[in-house]
Amino acid sequence: MPHKVISLISVGRHPQSGRSRRADQDSRAVELGLKLAGTDLDVVHAGNSEEPVLRQYAGMGLPKVTVLEQTESADALPALSSYLKAQQADIVLTGVRAESGESSGMMPYLLSEQLGWPIVARVADIVEIKDGEAQVLLALPRGQRRQVTVKLPFIASVDNAAQAARQSAFGPGLRAKMATQSGSTEDDSVRVNWSEAPAKARPKRLKVVKAKTAADRFKAATAKPQGGSGKVMKNETAQEKAQAIFDLLIEEKVIR
Amino acid sequence: MSDIIRRDPRAEWIMRNRLHPLHDQYMSQEEGGEVRGPSGLIRKFPHKVGFIGPNGIKRIDRLKGNSSAPKGKRSAAAQEVQLPLHKVENPDYYIMVVPDMVGGRLTGHDKDILGLAHKLIAEQGGNGAVVAVCFGEVKEEHFDTAGVDRVLHIEGEVFEGYAPEARVQALAKVEAQYTVKHWLFPDSIHGGCDLASRLAARLGERPATQAWQVNAEQTVSRGASASLDITRKTPKILMLLEECADAIDETRHEATPMTLDEVSVSAATIKDKGLMAVDPNAIPMAEAEFILSAGNGIHNWDQFHEAAKVLGATEGASRVAVDDGFMPRSRQVGATGTWVTARVYVAVGISGAIQHMQGIGQVDKVVAINTDAGCDMVKRAALSVIGDSEEILAELMKLAAEHKQTSLSDQAEENSNAA
Ligand SMILES: Cc1cc2nc3c(=O)[nH]c(=O)nc-3n(C[C@H](O)[C@H](O)[C@H](O)COP(=O)(O)OP(=O)(O)OC[C@H]3O[C@@H](n4cnc5c(N)ncnc54)[C@H](O)[C@@H]3O)c2cc1C
């Protein structure tokens, strides 16, 4: 039985020009979804169906995009969670953080809490799905990968380490169907009280010297940051020297 | 012993008073003292003035006995300063900080957040305590100077490794058991952000993410891929960016352990299968954790590549090795190459030119293998080995192969025991 895979997409923002574009992580989620389900992939957006960016996603080879029609200030969560429940999805793919709006990255977690499904964060790849369990690779810092298995159905947020999205074709994107349904009408009541402004540059942290005496201040201003040098091994045998290095590597856990 | 130079008024007085019975004795201690000629004039013997300093240069002491502190009283080692202890008894509320503890130690990011927690307590008033909630292995020894009033170490096999579901259940239990005013998490890829989001969803709180300016009333956080500043009331759960506040450095804290009642953890739906072996050379060099770097002191290149493979290290190179065509340009470390952030950097036959040193500024531990004990790399290194690179790499490879053998046979034994 093929699995029902749903990718959630949002409107991205180009980091330099600020123009709307297909969001990087979301398009990777679509790419991963295409790998798992082919064109049976259901791609869902909660928002405005007239949004031109949706055509960029559709240009990745999608016959249709499902849009839960709602206004910009409405909360996307109720609409999405009732849609996912109705569709009996097996795997839901999202980005880690949206590129517009609050970009808190809470959406997949809230969905997981509401639906009672597990969530795996920062997925690099879904290797295989077998016996109601999926084998998932998580992206860790420093290029490391962790393998986990998770029961279906689950929600996965896709990391930048996942396979990059294919190019979007303009014509097929224009021809794709927008299947609209009505979304939620609840406004996000908390957000109304926030004030938003373009981001200010963060001040760089200065190195503050808390010296009590003039001599200490002088030392802090002139001393080289270099501490005393470490252990030097000169006259030992090559074997002992290598052992010392090896012990350090084991202690730092870079050799397992 | 203190570093302060003390005057000895008695010695000064004796030296001024030529009639004092001890005058001669004190003057002879002082080199270049007064000598009166037959006519009563003060004579100076220029060759006797001064003394030879430790670096072989002649020094003249013009303090004239004002520094007559007994020699050797000035100890070289600066005294360890005992910071004042900040005590919190019977706190009314707690601020929970869940640090990343990468490698079992507090990161700089964690320490900034502990500093912020104390700032919040100072602004809100009341008797609050900062708690560090840790899971898994803890190697940190300096909780007290990092500003931790209480340590809540949640131990148990279910919380080891990758276990976000079990951990969030434990955190929810903490919330139920203690009066928690705020939950502070680092907004990091080391798991802080994941855990915070899970907890926020579980408790039904709306968190502030990527927060960078926080006080008791207001929080400024980034939104829309860091192009927007959102100002709002400070929520209960905060995920904080780096440098959100200054770390604690003027006080010592109790760091007394706290306990948590038994947590009943439901069966995990996510099962950890361990870390994958990744090709170390496929990791971008700027991110690699362990780099074996080659310089002009490598003569056997096949052996070097072999060593990197056996040790599982990412390869790096100095500019000379690249210019000579032994390594690709993309592997160059330094000012005109890549700036690396490795935890361990093994420099084999690299002298440590400043252009190279710039590239390894953020490295934690440098190991140098070099024939020249006086080179700059040896000064920077935590461990330096003086010797021929080829010989030492050969020994290292032998050790690594042995280690692999024993760990494999250990595993086989475990498997056969389990079966
Ligand atoms: C504008 C500019 C930019 C530069 N940018 C960079 C840069 O980005 N990165 C960079 O690396 N360099 C850079 N350089 C070059 C830099 O100044 C040095 O020339 C270079 O780093 C030296 O490389 P090295 O240490 O491998 O070679 P050397 O200085 O020749 O050092 C070789 C070392 O190997 C030791 N040795 C020799 N034989 C053995 C042996 N058998 N076993 C063990 N040890 C042995 C020697 O004692 C010596 O310490 C730059 C220079 C300039 C002018």
C-alpha cells in the first residue's frame, strides 16, 4: 500500500532582496515528498490561493496544490490539523522554520501535540518505510547524522541538509490546478498585541576588562591572549608519543 | 603570598642612619650603596652599580632600599581569587535553564543564558533561584562560577542519547513539581530548540524564539528569517540567541543538587539507532570536528591519506602543501583558505605561520607533530610531539588499527552475550 505523504508549504523570503520566493526548507520537504510518494504527494498551503509563489512549488512537477483559503492574519493551525486528520496522512513534511511571519518553528510541534503523532526534527533523509515504521536520518551539527526509527504516522521537519529542491519549471507551474478549500477564520489573537519593526543590527559584544588596579588594566591591554603552551614531548620513543596523541583523541571522543 | 611590594621602614631608617650599628651590614646588602672617599665626598664606583638581571642584562635599582623587601617574598603565582558566594535559601520561584551541555560541558551560549536568568531575577525581585536542568553525562566542574544556584540532574537510561520524548516528559514533571517562573533554552541546533518547542507545545505556552533582548517585561525576538524584530511581553518559555546577556563572572553560586520525583516515561515512538558513520571528507571543512592537517613536513603523502582514513579525520593542508600540488585548494586552512572550527586539530609538519594560525583561531585543542620544538605551532598546541612525522603517523595508525580490533571484538562479545 502506498503511503499518504503530505508536504506543507509556505511563502519564503529571499534573504537579500526580501522578495517572496519558494522557501528553501519547504521546497526540500516537497523534494523529499516527491521521492517518497512521486506525484501522489499532496502539497498543502494555508493562505491565499492567488499567491504566485505557489506556482513555483507547482513547477517542481506537481499536478495540483491544495490551498486552505484563509486571510493572512488567520491562524493556520486549526485548518491544517483538521485537514491532516481528515486525509489520514502517514507522513507530514514541513520546514524547520518559516521564512516569513513569526518563524518560530512551532507549527510542526503544535500539530504533533494536537494530533498525538510523534515529531522528528531536522530530518536529512527518510531512508525507507517498512512495517509501519520509517527509518529516518537526522542532521546533527558538524555534518553528523543520526539514524532513528519512528512509527507511522509522524511529522518531520526537514533540515537544510536534505536533498536540494529540483528546479521549478514555469509553464507546468502555471498549468497546475489549485484545489481550494475553506480554511480557518480564527484570528491569531496573541499576535495582535505585538509590535514589529525591521530588524536592528545586534550590537557586537565588547571585551570589557574588569580590572581593579592600573597594573591589571595594563596587563590586560598588553598581554598576548596566548596562554602558556601545552605539553611538549621530546625524548620519548615514537611509540610513546603516538600513544599520547591517541589518548588525547580518545579523551576528546573524536575516535570512537 | 601577596604580589604587593612592601616597604621595610626599619631597613630604610637604618640605611639613612650612618651611626646605626647595623648600618654597614644593611648597606653591603644593597649593591651600589654609598661609599665615602677620604675627603668625605660620596664616591660612585660605576662598575659596581647595578646587578645582572635574569635575562643577562645589567639593571640598576634606583629605589635605594625602598624595595628592601626580603628577596623571594614575591611569589610568581597569582593568588586564586575567592569570589563572593551568592546564596539563595528557600527560593519562592525558580528559573529553569536547560543548557545544551555539548560534550557534557556548559557552552558559551549556555553561560550567557545563565547570566540572563540572574538578570531576570534581579529585575523581578523576590527570592528566585537559577536551576540548570541537565540530562545524560555531565562533565562540567564549574557550575558554581557559571551562576548555577541549583543543579537538577535527571538521570536514567531512558534519558540518555537521543530521547527528546522522554526528556520533555521529565521537564513537564519539573513544571508540575516546582514553581517555575521561566524556562530558558538556547536556540541552538544542539537540541535546545527542539526540546523547547516540544515543551511549549506540551504546556500550551506560546514561546519567544530567537529572542535576543529580554527583560522582565519585554522581549525582542527575531522573526521572518531574522529580518524582523518582534517586541512582546516576556513569555514563560524563551529560546535565546547567543550573546543575549553577559555571563556571570563576579559571583560564586551554591550549585546544590535538587531532586525530581519518579517520572513515569511512556514508551518512546522514536527509537535511537545511533550515529551513522559519515565520510569525514564529505563534511564541509569549516564544520568538521576532527582535522588532520598536512604541511611542508609531510614527505610520504600516501601514508598521510591513509592515516586520515584510519583515524576518521577530515583532511586539511597548509598553503605550501597546496601550492606544491599535493592537496586540492579547497583543503587549505588559513587566512586565504577555510577558517575551521574543529574541536581537535592535528597539525603535522606545519610551522604555524600567522596566516595559517588565523584559520585555526577557533580550534579547541591543537596537537602539533613537528621536528622543530621552537616553531609557533608548538607554542599554540595543547600537546606537541617533536619527531619525524612519518614515524609518528605510522605508530598512530598502528594504535588506531589495534583500537578498532579491540572495540570490534568487544562488540562481538556483547552480541554473543546478548544472544
Ligand atoms: C598573503 C598570504 C596568504 C597566505 N595564506 C595562507 C593560508 O591561508 N594558509 C596557509 O597555510 N598558509 C598561508 N600563507 C603561507 C604561510 O605564510 C606559510 O608560508 C605557510 O603556512 C607555511 O606552511 P608550512 O607550515 O606547511 O611550511 P613550513 O613553514 O615549511 O613548515 C614546515 C614545518 O614542518 C616541519 N618538518 C619538516 N620535516 C618534518 C618531518 N619529517 N616531520 C615533522 N615535521 C617536519 C618543519 O620543522 C617546519 O616546522 C600565506 C602567505 C601569504 C603571503
